[in-house]
Amino acid sequence: MKAVQDYIKSNKKKFLDELIEVLEIPSISADSKYNKDVRKTAKFVASKLKSAGAKKVKLYETEGHPIVYGEKVVDKSLPTILVYGHYDVQPPDPLELWDSPPFKPVIKKTKLHPKGAIFARGACDDKGQMYMHLKAFESMIATDSLPCNVKFMIEGEEEVGSDNLGIFCKEYKKMLACDVVLLSDTSIIANNVPSITTGLRGLSYLEVEVTGPNRDLHSGVYGGAVANPCNILCDMIASMHDKNGKVAIPGFYKDVKTVSAKERKEMNKAPFSLNQYKKDLKIKDVKGEKGYTTLERTSIRPTLDVNGMWGGYTGEGAKTVLPSKAFAKISMRLVPNQDSATITKLFTKHFKKIAPPGVTVKVKPHHGGTPAVTPTNTPEYKAAALAMEKTFGKKPLPQRSGGSIPIVALFEKVFGVKSVLLGFGLDSDDIHSPNEHFGLFNFYRGIETIPYFYKYYCELKK
Ligand code: BES
Ligand code: MN
Ligand code: MN
């Protein structure tokens, strides 16, 4: 292990230069204007996998963006780790809120990253974290210390729902056969409080359209006499939470698996300062479901949120208009046992039912996702915990996350294996927001920790 760690130490600058290079390519999967850049990023990842020592490196074409695959099979009798990551990123908008351009990475110190952080779209989610795996692999190959087989599957559509990766996994099930999936696309609690993600929420995402009169009207001539879709949509959305902050869709909580009092007590022991949380977000108070702490509200409880809303006149100045239509994008985060398709159905039925007679409504489902939980009594969790303890000098805490990585549940279904969510970001790294960043400490700590995971996993699987 010393040779690997020495190799990492002496290649820090090279690793960072390469990360900067990949962050410079705007691989925005949601926007077809960037299709060429998405492909360029896939090719970059493939070439780095190849030069690190992977075999059978190939871009697999899909209906959408390509999947990068590569493997190193040393001995069929040894365990196989399937590394998953995504090279696509979220759109960087609103651009004016970035302190430096999203695809011109810069390194700056911050309060939580005194050794510097790299600022760019995708720095943490997930290019920076995905790249740690390539460099850890390179370091093990270069020092002849790869202890098992490894397969890489890096996709370009995670931020748009991973539909094509799901098809790919089923089609290439044999090629992808593995003992465990390893990914870094989540967070730790703090740089001195390591943690391993043991749960992800599911997702039901949809768009609604409310239509009133057949055209935009003068809000003076018609106002007060005709249902205003913007007013109505606000009413309808407001009615979807009761006074205790519970989602008011009938049946919404029916399948929610209750978390034991003991487990809740345990999870609330994680270091967390509500004051710091409020200060960081510049809010006077938090808001959420009554009877649950902030940590619980963002991990073990389902939610409903408007992600965007529009209709009528939103340009400069004033235009007196009673809009014909109003729209909203709504996400519901789901927890174990809730089913995305069932929740989408319940929402649709309820939304249609509460629409007053003056309007008509449409509901268009977008992507969904199944929640996932990972047990802590498996060789893979234990190996991850030992690896983190080795590099952080502290036992990591298990923690359920509020985010979603829908493909993780599919891995379990198709490959029959669990995933290890060995993330190294911080929740405050502004993923999906302006000024996304990733600590250099986190980047290097990830590269150092991954080879230990391989080592301990192989030892525990013997
Ligand atoms: N890496 C995130 C998910 C995440 C972030 C998990 C932080 C835990 C902590 C992933 O790229 C993501 O953004 N997922 C989307 C869902 C997807 C279907 C667009 C999400 O959670 O909104
Ligand atoms: Mn991600
Ligand atoms: Mn993301």
C-alpha cells in the first residue's frame, strides 16, 4: 500500500491538471446544444481509462449520450468491483450568479476548504468524484497493486434520469457481472467527520399545466370574473401541505416504512448545528414536517416541492394580463417502500380532483426513481468503513442522504448486488447551484481512500 500512496503523493499536480481539463468541457446532458461536448467528455474519460491500464475500453452508443466502459480483469477467481460514475453535469444557469465562469475552473480557499477548492460546474457532481476512481485505479496499476478485477461504467445521462443506462445494464448484464458496485456521488458530513451514505431517496418528478380562458385577457376588463390559472395553481399547490407540513395527497404516506425510534435516535446523534445551517442559508428559521428534525426531514421523510413555476407576463416592467395558462415543475422525494409510479398516479388523481371548474389541468410525468438503502453489516460496508478509518483516522458514521441516484436501485435489481456510496463531497459544495466546488483535500482524500477499499474488500471476501 505504501507504493500506491507514494505514487498518489508524487502525482498530485498531474491529477489536478487532468481534472481541470475535464472540467473545462461543458458536458451538459440536458441541453442538446452541448451534445458534441458531452461526447468529447466521454472520449476524454475513455482515453484516460485506457492510458491508466484498462482493457476493452469503448464508448457504447445509446439513444442518448454514450456510456464509457473499460475493465481490468486480473483473475476470474477474484472479486469484481464495478465502478459507476457520471461525466455529465447540470446546466450552470443562472450564469450571472457565478463568481467565475462555470467551465473555467479556478482554485480558491473557502472557510470549509482552507486548502483550496476547485470551482466549476461538475467539480463535485460528479466529474471530480468520478475522476478520483480513475486516478486511484491508475495508481494501483502503476504500482502493480490492483488486488482484484475492476470494471468501469461511466455514464453521461445521470442528470437526466439514466434511462439509457438502465437499458444498457439489462442488455450487457453478463459483461457487467460483479460482486459490488462502488460509486462516489454523495457527501460526507464534514472533512473531520467522515460518513458513508446508507440511503438515497426516490423521486417522482412531474410537470403540471393549468388552463383557464382560451387566451390571455385584460386583467382589468376580465379580472375578478374569470378563473386566473396562476392564482388557481398557487391555491392548488398551497393545499398540498397541511398545517403540520404533511403532504396532503390521500394515500401519500401509505407505503412509507416506519423508522424505529432507536434508529431515529441514532441518526440524530450525527454532528449537526441548526444555527449554522440557518446561518449558511441566511434564513431565520427552518420549515418542514412537524415532529421531525431537520436531519430526518432531509433523509427519512418524503417531500413535495415546486422546482419552478411560470405563467403570464414575467418580462420587464408591468403588463396587465390575466394569463391563459400557468405551469409548475414538481418533485416528490420518496423513501423506502414508496413506489414512484404509484405516487405519480396518486398525485395526478388528486391534482385533477382539486381543480376548480373554471380551469382544466394536465399532468405530465418526467423521470422517476426508486429509493435505496444499504445495510451496514456487509463486507462492502465494512471495507468502506475500514478504508475511511484508515485515511481519516476516525470511524465513519452511516448516514442516509436526501438526494437521489435512481440507477442504484436498478443495479440491485439487475445485478443482484449492493452498492457502496463512498462519497467525498460536502453538502455545502453547491452542486446544481452557482459556484459549485470540490475541496482539493476531498479530491485527494478520495484517491487515497479508494485503494484501501479495494484491499479491505478483497480481504473480507476471502
Ligand atoms: N449526485 C447527485 C445525488 C446526490 C447528491 C445524492 C448529494 C446525495 C447527496 C445526483 O447527481 C443528482 O443530482 N440526482 C438527482 C436526481 C436525478 C434523477 C436528476 C437529484 O437528486 O435531484
Ligand atoms: Mn451526481
Ligand atoms: Mn446531480
